[in-house]
Amino acid sequence: MTADLVVIGLGHVGLPLAQAACAAGLTTIGYDVSTAVVTGLNEGRSHVGGVPDAEVADMLATGFRATDDASVTGRADTVVICVPTGLGAGGAPDLGAVRAASRAVARGLRPGMLVVLESTSYPGTTEDVVRPLLEEGSGLRAGTDFHLAYSPERIDPGNRQFGIGNTPKVVSGCTPLCAKHAVAFYGRFVETLVVSRGTREAEMAKLLENTYRYVNIALVDEVALFCDRTGIDVWDVLHCAATKPFGFAPFQPGAGVGGHCIPVDPRYLAAKADAEGFHFRMLSAAHEVVSRMPEHVVGRAVGLLGDMGKAPGEASVVLLGVAYKPDVADARESPAAPVASGLRAQGIAVRYHDPYVGEFAADGAFLERVESLPDALAGADLAILLQHHACYDLTTLTRADCALLDTRGRASGARVTLL
């Protein structure tokens, strides 16, 4: 079977891309190293929250198939690499999956093919990591024999307003002709394309987008710490500031940052900067502030329990919402983990409630999950609202017998304490 497109990596980035391509009429094959993922998709089961089972069924009806056979990459006109780029030992960038995918593509690379990297990484990854592997493994040259491009993903899980089709997409190529082929490919299912000067500029743009969020979250986190020290209502401060129609973008404090992008991408930028002999002082300061927030939440919780006359060894706490953002099932890098670890280190019994997350661990130990929200509240001395899922009715939370520590600034009442 030949295809217009092979997507490598069928996770939170690759599967929505494959779905969009199928909907646009492109014959699409998905490759993933996980046999469980491949089997599930071929049986119509989605493992990605933004792509329901019904859409997987629609994909299969168009001829889509998933496989764990890497040779499939040689059957496509276009191959898009959407593998994870996380952190390795000591927080260093881990490009192992990108390298493995590049080697797999090189083995089947044919003249005229388009290869696109969508995985987030530091500037130079496309030219200095992916390109040599493709050229050495195939004997072909990028820009002459095949086309190589970079187009950073802009997937926002849980966002119902913006998806792949209506989110402007940055596209770049190793040569102008490479960029032209990438534009022709993405133009089949994306409304607005933005062509960058080169791959390094596109890679840097992606890191800037998420570093901007990281730094501004750190700013409001530190403002929240200052307001707590001085008795100022930080939530009213943020409400008032957000009414300015220009020059201010609202961000909210919380227990920390989570997900695959915000806690990770600034580390890629910092690592590249260090390699170039440049120190991002803003990133260092932001990391220091954000890293303090779980400890701050733990301290507030211990203080509230003490005010209730509860010694840590006698206290029970339930965490509400352990996903990294509201209304998603993704708990990667969630600040709930260090909060749970900090509470348990104090001897406090910790359970959690989250309708989206079936299992959750901190320091390698799985927390007890409470299925019912009323049962979770009834069995706790203190509830900590970490994510405000839509199902968390504020009336239910504020009328519970337990105290509530609200890190999202949503609740009010006699038994409610805000971050």
C-alpha cells in the first residue's frame, strides 16, 4: 500500500495530524512503536482525548491504518515526524526518538519525498541532527534529491475553538524549494500558512511561544507569593489588570506548570543557549519561581490543617484535578505530583479525584483514586483544587464539610482559602 502521508508517532500531535489529513482526503498511514497504540487504533479505539473513537472510525473508513512496521515510511510521498522530545538525565534534551525516526525514514527515503519534522526541539535540530541522519542513511541529499522541512506543532489539548485547520501554521524548509513543497502539503488541510525564513527561525519561534507562557506564568506566580505575604488579594489584582484592552495578556498563578510543552521547551532553549555560551537569565529566574509553587501549596495546606488542629500524621487531603490542565486526561509533568510528594513527606494521607485520569503516581507510588466527588470531599479534612474541571461544581465544593484550598481562584466562602 502506498500513501500520500505517513505520520510517525501517533500521540497527542501525530494522531490529530493524521485525522486532519484523512478528513482532507489524503491516504494516510500511521506508524508508532507501541503495539498497544497500533492495535487500539486499528480496532477503532482512540488513546488521545482530542480525537474521539468516532473520528478514528471515520479515519479507518477512509483507508487509514496504523502499523508498527517502520518500513512503511518508504511508501509515502510525505513523511511527518511527530515523536516526543522530552528530557533525559539531568534535564538535558532527549532527541533519541527523533534520531530513531530519522534513521527509519532514511532506510526507505526515495527521490522526491518530503520529510517534515514537527517535534519541538532547539534551533538547528532539523539541519544538524535530522538532515545528516537522512543523508547518511539514504545516500540522497536534502534540497536536491528530497525535500526537508520543519513545521512546529501547535496542538492545544481541550481547545474547542482552534484545531489544526484554523490555527495558523509556521512552515519552513532547508531550501526555498523544500519550503514550497511543505506549503503545498499543509495547504491541503490548513487555512493559514506562515513561511519562516529558515528552519532555525521556525524552531526558535516554537520555543519562544512556550517560553513566553512559562515566563509570564512565573511572573504571576511570584506576584501571588508577594500578595500572600502582604495581604493583597491577587485574584482581584489580576481581574483588574486584565480589563486593560492593550499591553497586557492575562495569566494565572497556580501550583506549577505541567504538560509536555511548557515545563520542557524552555529547557531546550536554555540547553542550546548554554551550548552557545549564552545564559538566559530570565529562564533561570522563571524556573526558580515555578519550581517553588508546589512547595508553597504544601506549606499552605500544612498551615490550614494546623489551624484545624490536625497533626500531619492524622490528616487526610484529597487533590482535585491532577491533570496538567482543565478537562484533559493528560497528567504529564503535572504539578500535582510534587504537591502529593510534599504532602506525603509530611505524613499526610493523600488521595485524588479526577474524572479524566484513571491512575496517578507520585515518586513511583500510585495514589488512591476516589471515584465519587462527594465521597472524596466527605473523606478529607482538606481538599486542594489544582485544576478546575468543568464537572467541579463550585457549590458542591464550597458546601462540603472539609476545608478547600483553591489554587485556581474560583471559589469563595467561609471554608475556602485561596492560593
